[in-house]
Amino acid sequence: MADTCVSRVPVFASLSAQDQQRVEGLARPTHLKAGETAYSADNDLSQLMVLHTGRLKIFRVSVDGSEQLIRVLGPGDFTGETSVFTGQRPDDYATALDECQLCVFRHDDLEALMRKHPEIGLRLLATVSARLSDTEHRLNSLTSRDVESRLADYLHGLSRTWRGGVATVTLPLAKKDVASLLDTTPESFSRALKSLARQGLIVICAGRSVSITQPDRLQQLVDEA
């Protein structure tokens, strides 16, 4: 159980190694190539998908056909809980950003697991509640902040490495996807990035790297928005 789908997932962390092995036996291993769809809106399915390796993007499609990125899942994250709990068809899409390995649990198997191990249901609920809190934060940001402030907040929340008082972050997604996550256009995202650079708050580096040269001022911009 050193590195299995189940052992990576926080909702199964409280189970004994023996119970984790039983859970692993219920999972259906699934492999996705980069760009392949895990599920689409209105698919008639009811299953929980747990990501073992790779990244999975969750998004909706607007009436004009443009994508609105909701979140990006990494190892240990899961999706499909709404369909499992409500029986409703999904209203979003899931597509592999990289080559992915997943463990998929059918509704009946997951229900039996939660009856035997109620703590699994509680941990699922806690994770979903955290997602709701994050969604509310994003909604408040979208309605009360301009693009520049939203970008500053996003950069401030990324993992960083420090050297000589300068924090360097790496955008985990392509710039167009970050723009979608911030509910703006790639052009507006690029203008906001350059504006922060002109103010001396950041330095735009090669690739997806950004150096935060004035972290306190960047935080101030977030707080004042």
C-alpha cells in the first residue's frame, strides 16, 4: 500500500492497511491519455473518480462554446461526488491535462463502503465543504476585484521558492487556463501581468515562472481590493 490510489486519498487515510486493501479491490483502474475526456456533461453515470497520478481539469462550457475552468485536480483529489450523492447527471466536464491513472468507484460500492466506514462519508463531506468555501472566495473575488487584484491574489497563493528575499512561483497551468480560472480573457490576463511588472511587484521570467520582488506590496494590493 506504499503508493496506491487509495493510500494517497485523504478520505481513506483513517482506514487500516487491511481495509485500504479491501477498498483498493473495489476500485476500477482507469488510464487516460493527455487530452482524453474522463466524463462529459449529461453523461449517465454515477461514480467517484479518484486521481492517482497526473492532473485532471474540471470545467464547464458556456453557451458561446468557451470553457470556464473550475478547478484542477492532482494526485489524491477526486471528482464525481455530486452524481454519486444526488444521482443527477454531471453538469461539467473532466479532461486529462497529463497522462492520468485513476481509481473509479461505482455508486453501489461507495455506498456500501460509507455504511461500513462512516468516517469516509464525513471526510468526503469535509472536502466538499472546503471546495464550497474556496468557490465562495473565488465568487467574492470575481465580483469585488478587478483582474489585477485577482491575479495578485492568485500569485500570492501559489507555492514559492525563496532566494535573496525574492519569491519565485511557477504557474501550474497555461496562461490561457489561468485566465479562465480567474474569469478573464487571455488578453486581460496578459495586461494585468505586465501591469504588476511595471509597478515593480513582479518580474516575468522565462516559461511560466514569475518572481515576486515585492511580496508585501503584492499582499497589500490583495488586502486593499
